[in-house]
Amino acid sequence: MELADGRMQPQAKELEEVVLGALMLEKDAYPLVSEILHPESFYETKHQLIYKAITELAFNQRPVDILTVTEQLKTDGVLEEVGGAYYVSQLSSLVTSAAHIEYHARIIAQKYLARELINFSGIIATKAYDETIDVDDLMQEAEGSLFGISQKNLKKDYTQINPIIDDAYEQLKKAAARADGLSGIESGFHTLDKVTSGWQNSDLVIIAARPAMGKTAFVLSMVKNISVDQRMPAAMFSLEMSNVQLVNRLISNVCEIPSEKIKSGQLAPYEWQQLDYKLKDLIDAPLYIDDTPSLSVFELRTKARRLVREHGVKIIVIDYLQLMNANGMNSGSRQEEVSTISRSLKGLAKELCIPIIALSQLNRSVETRDPKEGKRPQLSDLRESGAIEQDADMVCFIHRPEYYKIYEDDQGNDLKGLAEIIIAKHRNGATADVRLRFKGEFIKFMNIDDEQVLQMDGHSEVMESKMNDDSVPPFIASNIPPQNGSAFGTPTNEVPF
């Protein structure tokens, strides 16, 4: 078949004949190519039919040779279509062994992928000329089709255990060399890190909660710990909020200024000073934010690969999973689409060898539970798809009893301002409940012992005591910024950035 410009489509007719002949000559040849070739991989239609017959024989554990293949083609009613018994017998006469069959099969597979790309580009080009087709819909279709072709690419081969042992041993030595004994990326929450040993490479971690529990606040606090404090490159895909809204929350978190004041810009003079002093920690932080709405799986894969390759990103956060889409991937229902998304995220985490943290919503069943039961979320509460639970290496729930007006636990301990991180599934470790302090006014999660350290710091005591005071702390009285702006010159009725 020729292309429109007179060129022939990529093909390897002679290799197709050689491979089919070798399959009928050597009884152990089929397992070598079964994961590489499919009937559609062959260019010639008759070769597709012959390979399909061979596949059927192998699937039914019957011998594969000239006679059995001929009989199978006759049963399928296509023997004459492929050229009769004579053509089948001629194929085996072209080879003497199956020594290079795997190498030949990979060439055939590459030619097939090249043809698929040519056909794909031709279809998209034709539709692009059609002014009745919406360009956004066409782009989504193109993304889905290209993703489908990429999935047909050659799979990673198996590896003998020795090099894997070497890799595992190196990781063990690195973990042993760390004072904290962690093998993954620190979240900055010490008790949580002890249970998880840090976020592990290749893991898909789901952080789930009902609305208003603080999902975004939790991952923002975590990203701040990773990217700002540890200076480790991180990326956050925010499908719910704009990048400015996200950064405003981060400013409130880092500078410990109430979020309402950050929105309104009505900061007291000492708060402008505090903002200017602490904001420098955020500047030049290796944090990359993408606020593309309704992000598709294909877009995420493309952007994530570039972030890892160009910026060395070590962890990716997605806020949140249910707002993603799998357009062009032929999902029959929303549940199937969410299943496809979660499966793709797990595959991406393995491919990039980094942890991916994805936020998820819970269904309403939590709200219907008796308050005496604590309204604690369960794995069955994951919204829209049980596949999320299946694909995730770890599932964590955020639970704030105070939100449900539960102020004490069974032992009478005060639960005000406390949040529980419930590790409900942990594929490579133990499950546990971890308590953190939640500062709603600063959109911030923190270690419980961090608050004690804060109270012991005399400088912080002064700042904390004056937070809601109109007077100016004495230690900054000599350096008050102009009343119409901060040290950066920003008017008080505007938000920096």
C-alpha cells in the first residue's frame, strides 16, 4: 500500500514470512514472540490470518506445525484466502531454525507502530481541515488515540534477580546511612514518616476525605515541608484552584498569617513585616504548579515526564483525582473512567520511579453514620470506584473529629484542633492512626510537638501574642514598613504576587 505522496508504508514482508515459517518449524518458538506480536502487527492480511491460527492453536495447547496450522485455517474458513496449503508449506521452507525469531519479531512490531502513527497523523490532519469539528474535541481525541498507540509499544522485559538484589541492597545502605532511618521522601510529619518510612518511589498514595476536612491544606503543608524546607523539587497539579489561589494558601501557611487577611490584603504593619521576612523562604523554592482544569491522563503523563527530566522533580501531587478525565480512552462510564485514571497514575508512578500523591473525594456514607461511631471514613467510602483502593499502594484518610462536634475521645482526651491521618491501606507496611495539629486559620497541618517548640521560642511568643493586637511589637518598631505598603512596596489593599 502506497501513501499519498507515493511512498510505501513501513513493512517487512520477508521477515513476516520468516517468522511465520519459524513458528511452524520450532515447537518452542511461539512463547518467544507471543508478547511482542499480535495478528494486526503483520502487514499482509494473509499473514495476519496465519498468525491468528497459530495463536489459537497455542492457546488451546495444541502443537503448531504445517499440518495443524493448515487444518486450523480450514476450520476458520480462510485457507484459500491465505493462498492454500501450498503457501503455508512454502513458509517453512524459507528458514532452517528459529534462532533469530525474537529479533525479527521486534522489527515487525516496530514497523506496525510506525504504520499506526502514520494512519493516526493522517486522520487527525484530515479532521483538522474540517471546520465543523471542534478543535478542543479533536485535541482530546488525538490525545486518547496517541495514548492508545503508546500502550501498544514494546513492554519492559524481565530481569534476572542479581541486579535487582544489588539495587535493593544499595537502597538499604542509603536508608541505614540516614539518621532518621527513612528510605523515602520525608513528608515533614515525623510520626507519619515513622509508619511509612517516607513516601516511597513508584508508590501511588491516595489521600481521601470529605469536603472541608483539609485535603489541600494537608498536601500544601507537606509540599511546603518537602520543597521549601528540604529544597527537594516537587510538582503540584491543581485542578480545583488557580495557581494564585494555591500560592495565597501557601503564603498563609508559611507566613502564618490568617488566610482571610491574605485574601483581603488588610494586614497590620507587623504582619507586613512578618510577610516580608518569611516570604523569602518561598522565593526560588523548587516547586512547580500546574492549574490546568480537567487535566487528562495523557496531558499529565507528558508534563510529568518533562518535569522529572528537566527539573528533577522527586514527587508529584494531584488535587484531585475525580476532576481528571480520560478523554479518548473509550471509557464506558464514569466509574470505568476513574478506574482508568487510577490505573494510569499507578503506571506513571512506576515508570517515573517517584511517589505520586493523589487526593480523592469520599462518598456521603460517612455523613450518615452515628456520631457515636466517630464518623471515621472507611475504604468502602472511596468515591466512584473500588479500583482506587485496588491500585493504590497506600490509602490515607483525613479525619477531624472537631468538624463533627466531637471534642473528646473515649479516654476524655481533648480533640480540639487535632486531625487524624488514618492509614487504612499500606501495601508495604503497617496501618496506623497518626495525630497532627490543624491550624485552620493558617491552612496548615503541623506536628503536635512543633507547637510546643513554638511556645518555647521567646521570639515566636511575642509574634504570637501580638497576632491579634493593633499595637506594634517592640522588636520591629524601628523598622515599620510604610502604611501604604510592605517592604516590597505592595499597597495594603492588594495581595503580594
